[in-house]
Amino acid sequence: MSTPVEIVFVCLLGYFLLLNALYFAITVAALAQLHRESGRRYLDYSRFSASAANLPLSIIMPAYNEALILADTVSAMLDSVYSEFEVIVVNDGSTDDMVQVAIDVFDMEPHDVFHPAPIPCSPIRGSYRSRLHPNLWLIDKENGGAADALNAGLNFARYPVVAHVDADCVVDPEAVAQLMRPINFAPDQVVIVGATLRLTNGLTVSDGEITGESLPEHLVERFQVIEYLSAFVVNRLGWGALNSVPVISGGCGVWPKRVLMEMGGFSTADTHYDIEATIHAHAVLRAEGVRYQMRNIPEATVWTQVPTTWRDLLIQRKRWQRVVFEMLWKYRRLIFNPGYGYFGMLGMPYLLLFEGMGPFVETVAYVLVVVLACLGMLSFPALLLFLAFSFGLTAAVRVMSLLADVIYFRVYPRRHLLALAGLALLEPPVYHVAQLPYRMVAFVEFLRGQRTHETLVRTAIATEGGSPEAGRFSL
């Protein structure tokens, strides 16, 4: 290779080495924390949840066209082991019969209540309360998007702690208690927590209760099993050790209500509200000098539905990438800003260098290696070194995440572990690389100011003795 090409090649190797070194460090930090906190798996949360000292919780579930799955997900939420909570389902102008399903299944009746509305939202058409479950409410409003629906729920919420849960999520019965535990142990501090998301794809559910766990059918879904294990069981736990969690997932997060109200609620101007709210909270709390904790709780399991086709997955990831560019521009003042601690000096630079620039740098690297190999300018040792740095180290981190899940949580049956290990090795060169073109297109959409949410396929959660139906939903 000529000198300029060698310099570029070495720089690309350095990029991959730095990225994977960071992944490895976060993984090690997460594993150490898992080991320290492993005793929590044996806590009796039913006794903990019965305490009268626990803070009450308002759970907001924004829902749009979720008639197929609402009964199961709300039933699971109502089965939560916790002393005092309310569930507020917010219908965001659905065009299916979701409202009628909720009324019929939960025996709901109109129930008008006065509540302040400090956060603007689309007009409310009515409110309902369940006769069967007095802590279950339904707000019917005009369409305004998920963030707007959450803001309507915030105005309605009665309690000092608020959780947001996607309407497609099946919540483990102990998850609420597990999420509230660090908050109840430090009620005077600002504590924000997120749950661990796993896939409903492959589950069997009966009346909101999970009765069977298996790997999903399609390869694209199985790759997402590995991805979610790495992201939630390890990655965000490691970032939490630095108090620099990049995003409290919209799937499930718990916040002090006063923090959200001070922030003006959830942003309706951005593609996704969850990452914006997380970075906004970091920025506000750091600027005010407030001591706070933001962390992910690995044992608090919430099951969510993921795309079942490559097309839907790539469309979803393009949109996720677009919001990364939105946040980098909106909060550019935080990048390498020591006033924002680890989040400013490590979290935001990571978002810029590896999440924002990553698709372009990686694509250049892969194209360059292919061209050099075709021209006979790349030696075999150099190729092996590149593959080890770009794919091998990432695969090693994925395997470590899988092993951590096997050791500490044992969610998936042992008969699936070999298949999952194989997927962990294939995920970097197949699944990850397939997303790169769409993630680059996201930059063009960002420059255009695009904020669309494409309609994707929703499959009803499998039930015993039944087969899933399919519908369309906004993911």
C-alpha cells in the first residue's frame, strides 16, 4: 500500500479499536455492577411492595391503533406487584376500535374529572374509568403523537412519580417494584430509571401473563434478541455507572413528575421524545447543579415488540439514526463540555463520533478494504487485523453480553443458547452492516427536516390456542 492509503487504513483501524475498547470498558463495568448487585435477584418484592412508605406511581401508556394487543398489555400492567399505582391509557386519536375494546374488556364508563393542563396537548375528547379496576383510566384525545399523548397523561397524573410505558409492552409483574426500589430508597433525590427491554416476539401470553418463552421465528428478530441483550443488560448498565445513560427508552422509564414538568413535558418537535427527554434532563440537572442518578435496572424486564421483517427494521433504524443527528445539533453545546461531567466529556462525544459519524466511517472502511483486496494491495495479515478490529472485538462484546444474561438472568431456555451464540458472532458483519446505508440516508432526511413516522406491521401477541393477527402501527 502507498503511504497515504496506509495512513487512512491505520486511522480506520484506530477508530475501530477505540470504539471497541470503549464497548469493552463499558461491558466490564456493567459485569462488575451485575456481580455486586446479583443478590437483588433473591429479594422478595411482594414484601417490599407492600410497604406503606412507598411512593405512589402514575403509569402513562400512550396508545395508537393498538386494538390487537391492548387487552394483554394493560392486563399485565394491572397485575404489577406494587402498593399504589394508577394506569392511564391515552388514546392518541386511534382509527381502529381500540377505545371500544378498552371499554368492553375493562368495563369502563365516562368519568369526567377536573385536572390542570400546564403542558399543552391536543384536545381531550373524554375520559373513562374502569368499574373492574378503579386505578385504570382511559383518556380519549385527538391525534398529536406519542409525546403529545404522554403530555396529556402528565397533566392527568395524580402521583409524584411518573412512568411511561409503550402500549405494545408486556410488563413483568415485579418490574414496577424493581424500578421503584432505588427511587423509594432515595425519595429526596432525583432518580430516573429505565427498564430492560426484551422481545415479545416468540412469547405466548394469556390474559397478560407470559406462559411461554422461545426464540422468535425470523432471523431478523433473532438478531434483535442479541442486540437488545447488549444494549440493555450491559451497555446502558455500564453507562449508568458513569451517570451518563444516553437514553431512557420510551418502552419504559420512571421519572419524578416535577422534573418532567420543569422541562415542559416531552418534546413534540423531535422525531423521538425519549432520547430528547434524557439529554434534556442531563442538560438541565447538570446546569442547575442538582445531584441526580440516571440508571438502567437490568432485572426490571419489559417485553416489547420489534420489527418482523428486514424492511420494517431498516425503516425503523433509519428513523432512530435521524434523531441522533437531531440531538447532536440541538445539544451541540454539551459536546466536550466539562461542565456537564462524564455526559459532556464522554457520553455526547460517543454519540457524535460513533453513533453520528459511525455509519460513514464504517462504510468508507469496508469499501476501502474491498477495493484494496480486489487490487491485490491488501496483505492477508492486514485483512485479518481489520476483521479482528472491526468485527471480532464487537462479536466478543456481544458474546460477553449473552453470557452475562445467561449467568444472571437465565431468561432464554438452554436449548437456544448455541443458536444465540452463533447469532452473536454473525451480528456485526451481517445485521449491523445491513443497516449502514439506511443510517446514512437518515442524515439527508435530517438536513431536510423530516420528522415522519412510517407505518409498520404489528403482529398480535401469540396466545395459547390462538394464532397472531397482523395490523399496521407507528413504530
